[in-house]
Amino acid sequence: MYHSETFEVNPAITAIDLDAITAIDVHTHIHADDCGNLSLDTELMTAAEAYFKTDTPPRPTVDELATRYRAARMAAVVFTVDAEAATGHPALPNEELAAAAAAHRDVLIPFASIDPARGVAGVRAARRLVVEFGVRGFKFHPSLQGFAPNDRSAYPLFAEIESLGVPALFHTGQTGIGAGLPGGRGIKLRYSDPMLLDDVAADFPGLTVIMAHPSVPWQDAAISVATHKANVYIDLSGWSPKYFPAQLVRAIRGQLARKVLFGSDFPMITPERWIRDFTQLEIDPALLPNIMKNNAIRALRLR
């Protein structure tokens, strides 16, 4: 097990009135910066947009995303993905995203993304991003970044994130990135098996692990890990709730009612569509405050 000096994040870095907002969307993406630079190369971005059947290229800037969520009286976790080592495409700078989000501290919660392939430099960057730029968590996409989460080469980075007291959010299950391309553009789904995160959660008990999305085809495994490990949550983004696996819906109503988090995957799925479809699942209204907001407050350590 890895250990390093503990650092407590100051909740005052955010200025969100938690009592005034109706929900916290824990999964939104920035796909382009103000200059039009994309987080993925054009082929991968186009394939992902086709997979989600979006009508127009949905590539909001940080300012545009903040305006949308402020109008909806929601807060949002916002991030991009650093997969330069695997794809050769330069990542959008974490520092620029965090600085842009800082102008919208009333609605945006910035996460960073660091490719584990960056090694020691990535470990140093993680601390600087939290301490100097107010980053509140880290996003990983094992399939896109091309690494197994339980590979010990990534453990120094996870140890640093654990010591910083912020969560790590991991893509799990099927991905729309590379979908429909020959060989899926080399992207391997097996790296996003949630059972690999069982090792991470066990080896870093102080690290909050958020498993993103219904983990098809490994939904039962994700439910098992989240049930067994106190430090593991599931975010419900990336799928319309009307397509949720039946066992996930049962878990939301039961043993995972305090372990699941509202997330949309905006801009691929809008929060309005997600909420509309979620209301059709006949979830006990008494569970909704936790699912939509309170579980995220606890997982993100906002109080």
C-alpha cells in the first residue's frame, strides 16, 4: 500500500451555494477550448458524436457550459481527458480549464486529467493542480489512455491523489470513443472492467473512487465493488436511464441508494434528457435528494 503526506483541500475553493442548487452533475466534458482546439482528434470526436447520435457537434466552452448549468440551478463537475501518450493528440491544458472554471466558482467544480504514462511529472502536476489551481478531483479513461488501473506503474499517481484528499473518477464499461471504427482505433475495452478498480479501492482505502457509467458488460461487477468498498461510488452518466440494466435500477432503489451519483455526460447527453428519462424509472421520491445532490456532496467533500 502506498502512502504520502496528507493534504486537506479547502472547501472554500468553491463558492457553490449547496442549498440553492437542485443537483450536481458529476460528469461533464469540455471537448474544445476557446480557440477551437479539440480534446480528441477529429476522427475520434466524430465517431463519438455519431455513437451518441448528436444532431450537431456539441462542443461547448467552459463559459457556455457554466451559463447553461447556472440557468438550470445546477452545479457541474467539468473535465477533459489527457490521452496524448496513447493517441498522439495533445490534451487540452488542465491549467487553462481550471482557470476558466475559476471564473464560475458558483457552478463549476474543476477536475483535471493526467495520463499515468507521465510518471513522476504527472505526480508533481497533480499536487500543483490541486494546490495552485483549485482542482477538486481527477478523471481517468483507462481504455482511451491505454492502461490497466491496477497496474502498479499508476500507483504513485493514485497515492498522490489519495494524499490530496480528492476523488478519482474512472470511465468503466463500453465507450463511444472509437466505436464503429476499424479495430475501435485500437482502444481496448478490457481496461475499463470495474474489477480492476476493486484492486485500486482496496490498495488505497483513503481514495474515493467513482466508477463512471453503467459498466456494461460488467454491471454486476460494478455493483459488487460499490457494495463491498465504502470508498467506491457509481456515477450514472453516459446512458439514458431508460436503457439502464435492470440490476442497476434495483441497486439504485436498494443497497446503492447512497452510493450512486447523478451524471449526464454532457454534452453527449443533456442533463434535461437524463432527468426526464430517470423520472420514468419509478424511483422512490425520498431517494432523489441523495441521488441528485447529497451523495455527490459527500463523495466530492464539498462540506
